[in-house]
Amino acid sequence: MNAAALTRELASAVEAPVLDREGVAPYLLDATEARRLCGCADAVVLAKTADDVARTLAWCYEHDVPPDHARRRQRLREVAEAVEYLVSAEFATGTVLVLDGGLTSA
């Protein structure tokens, strides 16, 4: 599936905004660059709820699309719980929670 088709189909499957390849660059910048780990993405889903994340991951799994640059398949529950925590935690403002299976902690 090409990037345009992926973005279009994903956008029709989730309620959250989906950015195409032109808009994803700011979302690929993080601490992994210092370790020469560069991400790439055909699309970025701007999920606001745990349900957005669950729908996005379910769509990725159904279409055999890796949901992250590490090509690790997270468990839906893991990611949904992390998003739910960030949405509800009053003192976690401005926090980035890295869900990469320990890739950046080594």
C-alpha cells in the first residue's frame, strides 16, 4: 500500500486527525536522534483518547502496517493504558511518555 492510500484509508478508519507524509516531520524528532536512530512514518495519527489509539493500532494490525519505527507490535492494552494515564494525570503536563519497548533506554 502506498503512503497516500495508507493515509486515506487510515483517516477513514479513525476519528482522530491523520497527517500525511508532508506533515509528519515534527513528530519524528526526539531523543533517539542523538543515538542515530531515525524514525520514518507514512502517516501520524493525532490521537486524543485511548480509543483513538486502540482504533489506530487495530487498523495497523488488520492491514499489516507496523505502527512504529521500531517495527515492534505493541499490545493494544499497553498503549491505551499509557494514553489514558496521560489524559487523566493532572501533574503530567508537558510530559512525553516513550512507548518504544525499551529502545531508547539502552
